[in-house]
Amino acid sequence: MKLAVPDLISNSYFPAVAAVEMGLFAREGMDVSLELIFPVDRAYEALREGAVDFVGGSAHSALAAFPRWEGVKLLCAQAQGMYWFLVMRHDLEPVRGDLSIVKGRRIGAAPWVEMGLRRLLIEAGIDPEGNAVRIAPVPGAQGAGVNFGLSAAQALEAGQIDGFWANGMGAEVAVRRGVGTVVLDVRRGEGPPAAFDYTFAALASAERLSTRDAVGARRAIAAAQAALRADYTRASEIGRKLFPPAEAELIAELIRRDLPYYDPAISPRTVSAMNRFAIEMGILDRDVSYEQVVAILPA
């Protein structure tokens, strides 16, 4: 079986990565391997086509390949809350929480990920079009095997963009290199309050997946979350196997910061808020039930 993630050198989907690398899927009798498929809409298209069995990606992005949530199920959350950071070039002297810095700027963001930034700017009273905010893919981030957060940090350093909306690894690399400043961290209470629930890191499967495998996958993710809560430094061993050396040294600290959000449950409130966001962004034409979005599985 294959589990696709749209970004591998990242903390965003680390519970899924850890579940594979720690043998937690194997413990459930499942032979699961990782595959990097970027951007996230392509990962969900691969799920629809049967090329992969799971996607560990942003929950709302399933709508790219499964209109009205038909044919897909969210099995669990890898973590709660929208998990991307707004980072701007350090030499622009951005101020934490001041979103006006984006006016007239070039902001790099991956397809479907960019929706979260567009909506929160609107809720904060900044119309992207009216304020000449150019939100577009990061130059050079479309190739196979490319990890978006690192590409965004490199593009920022090269002056190709003025800021980016990406994962915690990209943000950390940019800050440590002295080229970027974090302006917004939605997950930790910054920005419009509603933005926390726009989306979250999920594990999804096609409806055709057996109940046995769906339950096993959910247990594997929950076990990975528990193992990392018990000892987040285990992330370093996985990082050294899969990441470049510099990023491998960062991953444990990023996971430590994410631990408060490690909860596999997907609540009806979260689904309702996410569907509302999807309707506002024009990717869902009507609300759908919790049961249509989330797999109802035995314990």
C-alpha cells in the first residue's frame, strides 16, 4: 500500500511519516510505503485513480479530486488546526501580526494551500486583488521530488518572492538563515480566529478502502502521535534517515512545538467550519453531513 504526502521534509505530515517509519502500520498488518506527490491536489487525484491508498495532506484539498466529498473519507487528524505560517523577507522589517506587509508583495504558496491565506486576508480586511497581493506558486517548486517549504525558503533568500505561506520547516529554515520573519502563526492564536478551522492535516482514503485497513490506519497514526508525545526526540532518528542533515537536526524541536495539537479526533464542529471555508472559497457548493466527510469506524 502507498501513502502519499505533498511535502516530506516537513513537520506538517510527520505523524503519517512516523507511523510508516516506526513500523506502526506494519503492527496493524499493513505494508505501507511513503510517496512524495506535490502539489496536494495531485496527491488526491492519485488517490482517486487508485495509484495510492492514503493521502496525508490538508483536509479541504480532498475536494480537488472528490467534489462534494463523494468517494473519499477522512480517517483521522494528524494534528488539529491550520498549520501554515506567513513568513516575509526580513529586510522588509515586518512586524508580527501586521498583515498590511503583504500589500503589493509577491507571496509564494502552493496550490490549494494558498486558499487559507486568501481567506484569512479577506477576514482581516485585506482584499488580495484590491491590494495587489500576488499569491502564486514558488518558482522551482513544481518538480518531482521537490519539498515546498524548503523551496519557499530558498526562493525568499534569492529574492524571487517577498514572502511565503508554508509549513513550519520552511519557516524555521528562513528564520534561522536570517532571511525571513514570521508574521503569522494561525495555529497558535494569531490572525482571524476562524482561520484555525479552515483546514487541518488529515489522513484520507478512498471510500473503497476496507474497514479493517481504515481502522488499522487510524490506529497507526494515533500510535505515532502517542510515541512522539512520549519522546519527541525520536523524530530526529527518522529525520536523519529521510531529511538532509540540516533539516534532520531541526525536526525534533518542530515536533515538540506541535505536540499540543496531536489529537486524531475530527469533531463535527471542525468539519462544519471547514465546509463553511470550502463554500466561501468556491470549492464546495453546499454543506454536507459529518458522516459524508469522516469515516465512522469501530474503536
